[in-house]
Amino acid sequence: VINTFVSVPEYSSTLKDVKICPNTKTILDAGDNYLDYKWSTGETTQTIEVGFGDYWVELLSKEGCPYVHNVNVSHFQLPNIVMIKTVNGRAEIIVEGGTPPYKYSLNGVDWQSSNVFEPLKEGNYTVYVISADNCTPVTKDFFVNLIPNFISPNNDGYNDVWKIELPTSYEASISIYDRYGKLIKKLNSLNNEVWDGTYNGNLLPSTDYWFRVEYTENNTKKEFKSHFSLKR
């Protein structure tokens, strides 16, 4: 009787592809069932610490048979804040990508599941968004402008004019229209211009008026539209 022993290459049951957060590292563990380890990084230990990339390790089993095991370390996709809609103290955060559900914060400490913040005071804000992968939050700055929802030009010192105050970096142009789409007034936010409820020196009637704000933010042209009321 002739006994024949065949050594079968032994792969690692502990070494698997893994995803990590950007700019972080992870531990690759080939297991302790081998006599020798030769990693593509040049290391010869059971475990190595690595970042994003493709790696391999040559494993020598206790029967003396080598096996080359490949492993991939990839990144989680971070979410992307594509838009922030702000109207009258309300900010809606539009996010895509990454792994939902997302969480939102205005200070990086207190988190909420809703993508809407209200009521907000006028001023500059930073929104933080974190995905289910729990990587470092992505952020985006935005400005909240409390746009007056009515004008009452009766010279009583209250709401006699209508204006929008925006950061000077926005370089905003503001157009006011009547209900038929006729341009009534064009304002420049850099000059702190206001509207007094007239057209060519004539008083306009009490009704709703529409406006469009065109501005540049981070070299990108944007706009938003809404309406307000004139009351006499």
C-alpha cells in the first residue's frame, strides 16, 4: 500500500475585502494558521495596517504549501450636499450619494434625521451631514436671509420699504415684478437699494408682487424666487 499525501493551498478565512472611511487605515489580518507571511508591502507579520489600495499576501500553510491571497481596501462614498434651499428662516438640505439615512447638524454636535432647519435667524451657517457609514461629516456654508413678506409704505416708520440684505460676496441682483410679469424695480444688493412701493413715481396698488434674486456663490450663478404683499 502506497500512501500519498497531497498538500492543498489554504486560503485565509479571515482576510476579506473591506471598506474604510477616506483618510483612514484598517488592519488586515491573515489569521494565525500559517508558518510564514509575505505581504506585497514587504511586511512578514500576521497583521498589517494599510490604507486604500490593493494588496496580496503569500501564506505558507503548516503543510508547507504556499497560497497567494488578494484583498482590496476601498473607500466608502461620502454624501454630497448638492443644494441648500433657504426661504424666510427655513433651510432645506438636499443631499445625494453616500449611504442613507443621513443625519444633519448645524454645529457638528447635535444631530437630527430631518433635512429641514427652522426657524433660523438671519446670518451665516454651516451644515454638517453624516451618512450611515459614520465617516467624517461633509460640510457646506450657507446664508439665511429673512425676506420681508410684506411692505406697508404709509410713512409710519414700519415696513415702509422692501429690501433684501445679502452678503456682499453674493453680488446679488434683485428684480421685482407685478402679477403679470412686468418688471417694476431692479435692485442691487451691494448698494443697499430698497423699493418704496412705486413705479415711475406713482403709487402701486395693494396686491402681491413677485421677486427674483440672481447671485453668484463660489463662482456659480444661482437664483431663487418668491413673493410678498404690498399693503396700504
